[in-house]
Amino acid sequence: MNPSSMSAIELGQFLRKLRGKESLRTIAEKSGLSYTYISTIEKGVRPGTNKPIKVTPDALQKLSVAYNHPYEDLLIKAGYLWNQLAYKFEYDENGFKGYTIEETPEDYGVNEKIEENDLQKIMLNNNYLSFEGEILTMEDKLQILDMIPVLLKRRK
């Protein structure tokens, strides 16, 4: 578990503090989320079941805009990101001004991870790659690799 993340109830309390004196309906208008969903998020549990609510990254992004709070900070608090980047928060007389990331993705080997997980390398260098119990031949792998660009263009 991410040591920087909060429980659903703690996250809800944090978001409630960010809302301040604004009404749920005002934040709903700013964020595009329903005021009942925002209320449920702030309580941290689903009504009826009392199970913790897992706020989606999309909802966090909308709330970050409505609260003028860094999206990345909400993702960390919700447990979606590890707090591995060093943030320097800056404040002026009006409150939050902005932040800068002091470390780059290269500091965490992101480029190496992307390269080692390249689908083409995995397909061509793994002699035991299988689908539904059948080991793929080199011809199978090349056909799959030829289809990937077609499939990804449809997605865009």
C-alpha cells in the first residue's frame, strides 16, 4: 500500500476541508459531478453498505479543478500515485500559487521501464509466449505486431 495515501474517510475529510464554505451544489457545478456523489466522497463510505468509496481518477481530476488544488496531490492521497516526486509548493497572499517538480522521470528510470516493456521486444524475444495454451510461432507474433497499429488507430 502507498504510505502516502489516506483512507477513504480521511480523503473525504480532506476534500471537505478543501471545499470550505462552498456549497455542495456550487462544487457540483464547477466540477460536473453530482452533489450527492461529492457528499458520498466526503463521507468516505457508500450509503447503505458503509463500504469505503474508491474515488476515480476522473472524479479527482474534476475536483482538483473545482478546488484549484494539484491533481497529482489528490492522486497521491487517494493511493493512485506514490509520492516519489518531490513537489515544491508555493504560496502567495491569495493562497496556492503553483508548484514545480524538482525531479524528472529520468530520476526514477521511467525511460528504462518503458524500453524494457516494449511490446515488440517482448513478442520477438520470448520463445514461450502463448495464447490460449498454444505457443505462438514467429509468424503468429509478426501478424499480431502488424495488427497493433491498426487497433491503436481505431482507439484514437
